[in-house]
Amino acid sequence: MSENELVEGILNNQETAFKELVHLYQKQVISCCYGFTGNYPDAQDVAQDVFIEVYESIGSFRREAKLSTWIYRIAVNKSINYKKQMSRRQWVKSIESFFGKENNESLTVKAHKSDEANCNIEGEERKTILHIAIDKLPENQRIAFTLSKFDELSYQQIAEVMKTSLPSVESLLHRAKMNLQKNLVHYYK
């Protein structure tokens, strides 16, 4: 199916058109979400939300950009919102633990996480440290870096997704790499 046929099919509530869209873009969307979330189960959850949003808002797709670009924008926005929600939840949990409102279940989870931490291999530790460093980047740098390195989009595609110019993308990626070097140099010393 062509892009226009997919859009028209979804607008006409054709299940096959939506299944085809999911089949075509599922791997890229999960990969994009993974770049932000840092783990596969969360990336799958966010990707599901992305496709729900695509289905519900396909009528607002103006066809000024490619369908894939529009879907990437939704994936980036959903991923960023997910990260913000998770940060808020972690903050609330830390406040609760500070005031002693932990229950036995959370203590069990902490013990389990401690056991897992002892079993992590060096590659997993490096991956975690890299994701932490990426999360510390300013939002535009983080988006550009994630789309470039995790999703392997071209600079032009990144410019379209971010609605910015090609030189801006180049600058964002350069600054992101410099900031990552600064943040990771302490780890490798």
C-alpha cells in the first residue's frame, strides 16, 4: 500500500490498513522509544501509545511531511512525556522513602534490584551509564542524538522530525557529543 492508501484506509476504519501501518513502522518506533527509555519493555509500552495516537489523530495528518516523519514526531513526544512521568514517579517514591512510607513490597523490590545489580555484566553497566549521560543532555540535543545514533536517521530526516534546519541539527549533534564526552570522561578515568 502507498502512504496515501494507508492514510485513507485508516481514515475509513479499514483494519488491514492500520495493521499494515503498524507492520511497516513498528520496529522503527520501538527503536526510537528505546533510545529515550533505555529498556525494551518500556519502549514497547510507549510504542503502543504511539500507534494509538496515530490511529486517533490520523485525521490531523496534513500530508505536508512524510507519514514516517509525522509518526517519529509522535514517538519522540510520547517518549519525552513518558520520561517526565517516570521522573515524577521516582521523585514521589524517594520522598515517600525519606518519610518512611515504604512497605514490605518496595523493600523486597529493592532487595531484588540489589541482587540484579550484583549480577550485571560490564556491558549492561556501560549501557546504563550511557543512558544516564544521554538523559542529562538538554532536550533538543537528546532528541537529535537519539534519532541519529539509535534510529540512524539522516541529518535531513532529523531536521524534518524536529522541524529545524540542517545546520541546527549538525550543531545540536556536535554539542551533544561534546557534552557526552564531558559527562563520561569521569567514568572512564
